[in-house]
Amino acid sequence: MINLHQRYGHYLTKNLKHDRVNERVIGYGWTDDGKDLTGYYVLTENFKLFYNLKEEFICSEQRESVAA
């Protein structure tokens, strides 16, 4: 099993550099299909990055900005 805290926890204090993303990590978690884990995601300030369980990048989504 992938230890997400070990892999991404240190990015909570510095920037994650991936593809076009160079931003602070806000959080991370698991993705599933309702029955089994299928991968995980990493939230940055403006993106949600998706990975499979083989730690291969799948895709990214632009996050909507929250108006104050």
C-alpha cells in the first residue's frame, strides 16, 4: 500500500513540481470505485492531480476558486 503521508506530507511545507503545476499541496486522499481503491489524488492550490495505484499520473483537473 502506498503511504500518502510519507510521499506527500513534506510537500505541505514546500511546493510540488509536476508537469505545469508548481504549487503548495493542500491535501491528498484515496479514490475508489465504490468497492475497491483505484488510486489517489493530490490537491494543490489550483489543481487536483489523479494517480493510479501504480503511482502513474492519470490526469489533472483545474479546481474552482472559492470567492470570499
